[in-house]
Amino acid sequence: MKNNYRICRRCVMDTTDPDIEFDANGICNHCRRYYELASKNLFPGEEGERKLKEIVTKIKEDRKNKKYDCILGLSGGLDSSYVAYLAIKFGLRPLFVHLDNGWNSEISETNVEKIVEKTNFDIYRYEIDWEEFKDLQRSYIKASVVDIEVLTDHALAAFIYKSAAKRGIKFILSGGNFATESIMPKSWNYIKADAKNIKAIQKRFGTREIKSVPLLSILKRGYYKRILGIKTIKVLNYIEYNRSEAMKILEKEFDWKYYGKKHYESIFTRFYQGYILPGKFGIDKRRAHLSNLICSGQITRQEAIEEMKGEIYPARLLEKDKEFVLNKLGFSEEEFEKLMQEKPRSHLDFPNVVATLKFIKCIKKVLKPS
Ligand SMILES: [Zn+2]
């Protein structure tokens, strides 16, 4: 196995992604894809400025006399906080929405509060029934599937769509962005839109029905997008998005605090990325995050290699987090470690919408005017 080890010469993706491919120059498929897609997804400079201006005008026009003209899921993390800052700078009137799945860190909660207080915009909070969410997370750990975070990501997207539809808001401002999150091997996560898969896994391993966690079927999502015309605007794709610059601005404007590392705003996410993924699946997501930053020119490859040499989880923090997470999820150490030893299973071992999505894609292709 060791002999077959290879790492990209441009980024830090390596053969821990089982599907990685290298070209004759030793450059990986992720790098190549990044540059291919960057021109279609990223609009830094004047073009982005112009496009963003057009979008902002459209949003303002659409909801001229209404209280809110757009909606924004505010987690207190860097990306969504920075979008909140930009929205206000552009003179938009966002409704902030915030989902509490029981794991939000104090720092991110405080960040949300500070932004709301300073901007004076409304926030709509929704708290998922903790016992239900706990049961779902336990099911995913028992199922040995790779993407446990799909639960939060799906619920959040469903919650934002539903909140927008309910109020007739057509524009969702998203912190999702190409420059820092486009590189992610297929086998390291799963489609976020698959409510059928969530229900199936819960049915098999869970003890509760899903009532409080927001879910969104492919059909309903299609209805929101095509019939109601709800659009997601990835604001950060239209600007020169530099994470460290953004942090400085947020610190200054909102007294915002950083929680350390991408997506570490939740203790569960930290434990998942720092312990479950590397320990059970051999995945170190730092590789994908750092490779993104290399491709988008925010750090050098050497800096990324240095960063990778650092511990993924400082021992004392791991010990503290592990005790906290296991206790919160109701696993004994023995029970949990036994599950960690179980063979990973594919999400596709359970009912899913992958075939339906492929079918929709084919239909779209046929219907698309050439
Ligand atoms: Zn690469």
C-alpha cells in the first residue's frame, strides 16, 4: 500500500482519495477540475462587481415594499458571517435564520448574537428537538456511513428553503463558495439533498420518527426552485474572497471571534473531522480544505504541507471532546469504539435518490435547447 502512495505536485491531495488520478505532470484531477470550473464559477474583479451589482438591484426590486428582501442562514461561522456583512454593506434587508441542532459552539452563538445586535436585523431561530437529532446521529454512527454531517447540512438547507417559501422570499444568500470548498473527493462525503437516504437509514437504525428535523424531498426542492423561483446566490463567488482578510473585517466590525479551522464551529464537527473520519475512514479533510486554498491562491503548497504536519487533534482537546460527545450522544466508550471498528458502509446500501437524480439530469439534457 505504502509503495503506491502518491501526492499531487500542485496541491496536497493524495491517494487517501481512492479515486484520485494524476496526469503526466503529476497534477491531480482535483486541481485540473478546479481550474476548469473556476472560470465558470468564480468572478473576481470587475466582472464580479458588475454581476453582483445586477443581482443586488434585482433583489431590491423584487421585494421593494417588503420587510425582508432576502434570507441568510447565519451560523456564526466565517462564511455566513461575512455574507451578512456584505449584505448589509450592499443595503440589502436580510432575514437571518439560525438552526440549532444542539451542537453549536458558544463562540459561534456569540458571533450570531453580536451580528444581530450590531445590525439590528431580525433573526428567526429554530431549535431541532435534541432527542430526535441525537437519535439520528446515533443511527448514522451505527450505520457506519461516511457522511454524518449530511444531517445538519440537509436540515439547514431544508429549513432555509422552507423559511423563504413561507415568506415569499425569492433570494437565499449563501456562504457556500467555490474558492474554499470546491475540492472534495466523492467518496469523502455524500449528496446533501437526499432526504430519502436519511429516512431509510433512520428507519433501519433509529428508534424515533423524524418529526422535528426539517427535510426536503427532491420534488419539493424542485417546486421551490422551478415553480416558486427561489434562487440561491453564492455571494462569495463574486468577490475576491480571502478568508484571513474576511476574518479581520469581521473582528473589526462585529467583534467577531474565530473558532479555529474550517467548519470547527461545532464541537461535533470537530470530533467528526478530527477523530471519526481519520480513525474510521482514513480521511483527513484538512487535505481538501488546504488544497482548495492552494488552488485559489490563498496559501502556498509549502504552507499547506507544514500545516498538515501539525496534529489533527491535540490530545487534550480530543480527550475532552470525546468525553463530551460520547456523553451527549449516549454512547459508552466501549460501545462507540466497537462501532469505530466496524467496516464502513456506503450510503448507497440504503434507499436513495441517486437514480432519480441521474434520470432528471438526462431529461434536462434532452430538453436543453442546443
Ligand atoms: Zn492537485
